[in-house]
Amino acid sequence: MTTTTGQSTVGIRGVMPYLTARNAAQAIEFYARDFGAVEAGERYVGDDGRVGQAELEFGAARIAISDEHPEIDVRGPQSLGGASSALILAVADADSVFARAVAAGATVVRPLKDEPYGRTGKLRDPYGHIWFING
């Protein structure tokens, strides 16, 4: 519920994207190495070795990530046949981040080019998630 001024009346503190990957541990390494993310807090791993949840910081933004858990309807883009959303990663040097991600296995969806709002390109990471790299 919101007031007429658009303020929440339920005490919303924020929204955090939650990604799912077939191999969350590898995805975490990719995001840290190639996008500069920092793992924040504790990584929760189940008895079966799957990541139940980890959190990554990208500057001031934070996302959660887990392995697939089909038994509770948690599936990633590779199992679903594609991503239903995208993330924008704002960086100081789009060219180096884009090149590093491609060298590490990301697929170019749209090459980097200069736009009125900055240098931008679109990638699909090795786990099926779509990223706009903006510099």
C-alpha cells in the first residue's frame, strides 16, 4: 500500500535481485573476477553442497544468488530457456569489463557502442543472465 505521495505504508526497506545459476559457486567467481563484485556476508551451503544463498555487492548495489533447486521451483535461465530480466552494470571502463567478461565465457548479444547515455553493450553471462555494461 502507498499513500497519495507514493510513500510506502508497509515499511519497504529495499529490493534485491535474486539470481539462480546451475553452478552458483562458479557464477560467484565469475562475477567477482570479471565484474568486480565482492561477496558480502555468509554463503549458505546445504548438506548437498548447493548454494542456498550468497550475496554479492556491486558498488552500492547488492544481489543474492543461489544454485538451482528445482524441487522448490528455483531454476535459472539455462533450465528455463532464457532470462526473463536483465541487469545493468555501471562501470568506469566499459571496454575492459566487457572484454574481460567475453574472454571468461560471456556471449556478446549487442557489441559495445557509444550511445547518448554512455558507452554500452549487452552480454549473456555463462549462466544465462543478461547484463548491460554501461560506462
